[in-house]
Amino acid sequence: MRICIFEDHGVLDLEPLTLTRPVFDLYCGLTTLATKQTQYFAPCTASTLVRPFLANRLRQQRTQEPVNDPFWLRLGPLVMVNGRWLPPDDSLGAMSANSGACVGMIGDEVAFAVLMPDQTAGLTVGNLDQLLGEWKRSLPRREAGGQLIARPWDLVHLNGDEIVSDFRGRDGKSNCRPLDVSLVGPAGLLCIDRTARLDPQVVADTRNGPVVVDRDATIGAFTRLEGPCYIGPGTHVLGAKIRSGTTIGPYCRVGGEIEASVIQGFSNKYHDGFLGHSYVCEWVNIGAGAQFSDLRHDYGEIFVSQNGVRIPSGSNKIGSFIGDHAKIGVGSLLNAGTIVGAFAGLLPANGLLPKFVPSFCNVSRGVLAENADCETLFATAQEVMRRRGVSLTNEQLEVYQRVYDQTAMQRRLALRDADRPVLRKSA
């Protein structure tokens, strides 16, 4: 079976998480969306169709997979899979792919399309949205099931249930070693990889879901892990409280209290401080004592500013969404529903920081300013990555430079709004 995972226009509504990566590389549960999609249609041969500025970087990461290759798309029958799709917890993928040409729909959006070679003729990134419209009009429809990720907080709210679902189908349970933690709850819901290192005085609570600790992870003394939660490969947990619904990706350093949040990978939250109902991307550093609010005092609905538009979240539990290489200073206070772009820098002020900080901007003493010194920012990124044994490649630099260019309008609008005087209603 051949599948192509594509990005549609909906990725723009998932910024800042999708500024520097394809949407299907985002985590939800124990794995990325791409892993779930390929497993759903397994066995399969996969390719990808992404925004052009991400293509070189993706070719570097996925050396065996075609990226934005129109010739490969025409080689035979193909399943086009929306990268925002969170597939259902069933095994009907192969049946769907073999049922003839059709579109799998969620509402009025395409989750996947089963196509013949003549239907992919001329398919490119540039005309994908047009062809999606044609397939919707001309092909038989069926219910796809699952859900399309529309906003960043969808990944957070669905994360706990996805950990439970992924655990049920996880193949690596045989690699779990005998219990060596203080366990509260069913032993069958605890999976600690044999290569992980656990200090004494670690508590795992599986009463509400599985606790999974992946290979080469280190769990320090006085850590509490509440399921459903996942600790990724090589991650260090340092006397932390990891609450339900949390996924911590590979090679992170975390402490303090983390609740119902996702950390993509390679990020630091070493010290005390609360992080709740948030999504943190890669190479982010969160300073000691930084606090992330995820609830209004009046328990009302939280609004989030995206691309200059104030969006109702439909929830009263929303934290912050932090782009790659952002720096959150010691003692910073972030309000519920905060968006922080890539390469942004926040220093504490006498109160809550702005709820929207565009990419390549700093906030110091509560004042928003652009940071156009990309050379210094990229040099710092290179040093941060070098300390973890990772190189900053030319392909990554091209992505970061493109993100700087693409977010210029966001900065101009945010700086203009910040300069406007605040008008208050008189008594």
C-alpha cells in the first residue's frame, strides 16, 4: 500500500507548533501523528507532500522517503492522508484503502482520499487545495472517523486518551522490566524500558491510565508519575510531579510540576514552576520559577490570539503554546492562552507577560521589541544544540531564516498594537 501524508491550509491555524516542522511530526499520545497514520494503513510505503521551505529539511530527516515528488505520486494507486488527521482506534485502514476510489471525510474536510493514478496526474503542493475540492465533489464519500486537529490545544486535550489508546496497541511491552518503583494502581499499566534508570523513591500511579518510561530515560528520586503519561527516550525527570495527560518527548530535562502538557523534545524545564495544558516545541528553555497559568479566575472560556485574530478556545483549561528555540526567563508569569513564537525571548515583568509574542521578538520589562539579529540567535541555537550532541544543519538554518521572513507581518502588526495607548471606559 502506498500513502502520501500531505499538509493542507489548516497547518496555518496550528502555529507556532507548525512554524518549523510538518504538522504530522507533532506528538499526541505516545507517538507523532505520522506514526499513527502509517500504522493505520500498514503495511505501507510512505511519502510526504509539505510546504516547499520544509522539503529539504524533511529529505535530510527521512532519507528513504520521497518528499514533494510528483513522479512517485503517479506510480500507482495512492492514499492521500491529511497530516492533521488523528485516525480512529480501529483496524480498518487497509480495508479503506482497498475499497476503490473514495474520500474519507470528517465534516466537510478530507481526512484521506483513495486515488487512482489518473486522479493524481499533475498533483503538486501548489494545486493540492484545488484538487482536494475536486475529489470531494467527484468521488464517493465515506466517514473517516477519528478527528482532524484544528487548533494547537486539540493536541493537548486529546493527549491523555491517545496515551491510553496507544498503550493498548503498543508492541514493546515485552521489553518492560520488573517493577522497581512504588506502584499505586494496576501493574499491567506500568511499562518501564529495561534500559531506563530509576532512583529510589519514585512513585507511579496507574489508577487513571498507563505510565510509560521509554529507553535510556532517567527518573530521579521523589518523582511522581501519574498516568496516563509518557516519558520519552533519553529524557531526565528530576524530582518532578508529572500529572495525567502529559507526554514528554525525547532528550528533555524536566522538573517542577507538569500537567496535561506535551513537550516535543530536546527542551529544558529543569527547575520548579508549573506548566499546565500547554504544548512546548523543541530546544525551548524555561527558566527557574516560570509559571504558566491555564485557568481564568472566573473559570470562563479562554481566548487565544492567532494571526491577529482572537479565537474562542471552547475551553476553560488552556495554557501556553511555545515555538522552537524560545527562551522563557527566570520567574516569568505567562497568562492562560499565551502564544510564543519561534526564537522569542521573554523576561519577567511586574505581572503577566503579553499573551502574544511573535517569532523573533523579545519582551523585556513588559515591552515588546523585535530581535532582528538572526546571526546571534542562530549562533546561540547552534551552541544549545551542540551541548546535546546535535548539529545545526544548513537545511535547518534555511527553515529558520524562512520563518523569520514569513512572520515579518506578524511582528509589524504586534508592534503597532503594542504602541497604541490602552483606552479604558470611564466611570
